[in-house]
Amino acid sequence: MINRFNKTLLCFTCLLMTAAVLTSCDKNDDNGGQSDKIELLSFGPTGSKHGDTLKFIGHNLDKVTSIKFTGNAAVVTQANFKLQNAELIKVIVPQAAEKGYVTLTTPQGDIVTKTQLDLGVTTTVTSLTVQARPGENVTINGTYLNWVTSVTFAKNKKVTTFVSKAFGQLVVKIPDDAETGPLILRYLGTDSADLQTTDSLHVTLPVAVSFAPNPVKHQTNVTITGTNLDLAKKITLTGVTNPVTTFVSQTATQLVFNVPAATRKGKVILEAASGVKTTSALDLDVVLPAITNMTPNPVDPGANLTIAGTNLDLVRSITFENRPAVTTFVSQSASQIVVAVPTGVANGRVTLGVLNSTVTVQSADVLQITGTAPPPTIALTFYDDAVTPNWNGWTGGGWGGVVNYGNTSPVRVGTKSAKIDYAGGYGSPMQLGGASINMATYTTFKISIYGTAGTAGKKVKVVFNSAGGYEITLGAEGQWNDYAIPISSISAATTLTDIWLQEFSGSAGFTIYVDAVGLN
């Protein structure tokens, strides 16, 4: 029995030992074999800032050799850990750390956090490049600039790609269409925000200093000398509707272009890609013909007229009042043109067409035609025997004299004319008003005036829209004198609402007759 009992006891003891061993094995299995496995369970706290202590909790963390944050050079080596044991690592968040995943370097491979680390930052700017050209770099100095995600230039020109980005410095390329103004930096973090710089970035613009030749002939090349001219995208010239965008050559100091046919004397405006414009201090002048004298004056229809002046070799046509342009001359030089006067010409100024140009030049003097000149050609008549329905406005309301619209003699056209008795003192008894006439299709205002004794050399003024005007010096007495006046010399308005015919000598008064008034 004793032997049997001992054998039973021995078996039970062995069974207990086996159970203990199995239990021990099950516990190791329950831990997943983590006695050697390096694990990261959590890290934080969230909302940390640079310089704060960050904790990493896990298993076997004493084997971690370094911790790498998102960001250039944002690595903390084991020697710089604030605390390290199997369950806990403490490190100081480096200044170079940015928002992103954190990587723990271990002998078993890298461990990457499942969530991103975000930090509370406040970006500051201490200085920036204050003057630069489009396409060049602007350098911004400050703190936490590595957290900047965009830089917005004036007029909402946003840049999200940088030349370089670091904690203390941000370098960004200036867009071609950038304008002068402060910059707005967008930075991220637990509290993202926008930062506007105190200083402005001054974007360099093209500047014209001089022109050669000046004056220049139409449709020939002119050279602009200046600074940063390679930044110019458009050139606007006086008299030209569309800017010049095609250049013969272009460098930073010189820009060569062909002068358009419509160019007139005036400032030159250079426009950068941003649309910002600079205006030249000097005028670009154009070579134009000029008339100094016309002989004989009066001239017989069919006779030769000699026009003296300057740059007359640039004349391509001569237009007499009431006739089409003449393009064939008896002779032509730089100082003189001899031309046969067509029949049917009316009294008026002579207009010169310019070679390679749409610009015209008009004589200062009226060319008088001997004999009975034909009536002037008028497209839209305002007065012809009476104020016509073409005017479509009211008559009257003047001062400083009286006007009779039904006068029967003398008459230039039809059976009646308007007799004006000026009382002096700049009176204006003849006034037409209340109309609304689009002048876009008209170039010339025409009026015929018959002066009584003593009126030669006196002045009347044609006024459009109650402002400005053009002074007429009255011609020979006792005959009708026809006047053709460019509308641009009277008014820049595009709509005609009223006309005054004002005495402008300030004399004691005189009498004239008016007929054939209108636009052509």
C-alpha cells in the first residue's frame, strides 16, 4: 500500500509540475512574445509646443536609438533623450519639428506613429527683401517660417512652392505679375493663422528715360533707353488705340519697337506683367509736316497753289474743303509742295495726310477761293433756312444781343440766313440746346459767316456743351466765308447737347450773318 501510495504521490507531483510549466508557457504566449518586442503604445501630450517635453509610452523603449520628427534636421538622438527606460521616453520637441508623423528608430526597424504630431506655433517676421524684380527671390527672416504653407503677394497672387524653407528663413520666387505691397504668410499649427508683414515688398518696374530718335517718323524704329525695360510687356502711345506688344528687340536697358501709324506726340506708358504702369517724364515726338504759308491766297480754282513749310516730303495727300483728297502734286520737297487746286473747292483749311500714318495735319489759315465758291458739304445740318429737325432740340435762351433766324439777305444756301446783332460784352444770342447727338461718325463742324463792315479780324467763339470752344477770326467783310473746324479743336465730348455762337472780342457790338451750320 505504501509503495502504491508513493507511486500515486509521485505521479500527482509530476502532474502539478507539468501544469506549472504549461501555465508559465501560456503567460508568455499571452504577452505575444513581447519580452523582446519594441512597441509604442501612445505619445503626447497633444497641443505641445516647441521646447515642451514629449512622452512616448510602450514596451522595450530602452532599445530606441533616435526619434525623428517631420522637418529638416528634426532628429533627437538617444544621447539627448531627457529620460529613457523600457516603458517611457521623454524628449524635448526640437525647434525644427513640423506637423507630421514621428518615427522611432530601433534595431527591429522604424516605428511610425499612427497619428500626426501637431504643435502650437506663432510665426514671426523680422525682415524681408524690400526691393526686387519679378522672377527674383525675396528672402523673409523670422521664426517658425518652416510652418508657412503659402505666401500671398499684393492683389491675391498666392505662391505655395518655395525656393527654400527653414525655421529662421523662407525664400520665395516673386511671380512675374507681382505688385508692390505687404506679404501675407499663412502658417499651420494647432491654431493656424495669417501674418501680414509690416514692410512692403517693392516690385521693380520698367522705366523709360530717353528716346532716340526723337522726334521719330511713323512706322520706323525708335529706341527707348531706361532701366528694367525687359520687364515691359506693353507700350501705350498717345493716339494709338491698342498697346504695342511686339518689339524689335528688348533688354534691361534698351527696348526697340516700330512706331504705329496713329502715334501722336505724348508720354510713353510702359506696362509690366502685373498691369502696373509707369509713364515717361519726356514726350515721344513724331515728325509731322507743317504749313507756314500758302500762296496765292485767295487762289483761283484750277491754278497752282504753293504750300511752304517743313517736312513736306512726308505729305501723301492734300484735302481741300468740299473735295476728295489730292495725291498727285506738281512738285514736292521737304520745304515746298506745288499742287493744282481742284474745281469745286470751298473756302476752308487745307488738310495734309502724312506718309505711313493715319495722322493728319491742318493749316492754321483758311484758304480762300476766288469767285463764287460752292456751298460747303454738310452731312448733318443744324441750320439751313431755319433750325432743322436734324438738331432735335430747342432754339433760344441766349443773351447779349438778338438773333433773327428768318433773315432773307444775304444768304449762303437756300433763301434765309440767321442775322446776329451782338451787343458786345461776350454775348451769345444764338444758342441751340436740348439735343443728344452722337459725334462718333463726324470729324468737322462747318459754319458760313458773312461779316458786315468793321467785322474783319473780330472773333466769335463756337462752344459745344457750354464749355471750352474754338475761336474764329472773321475774314473779309462783305462776303461769305466758310469755316471747317475739327471737332477735336472744339470739344473732346462724344455727345453734342448744345451749341453757342459767342461774341469773343469784347467789343461794342457788331452784326454778322450765319448760314450752312452742321457736322460733316
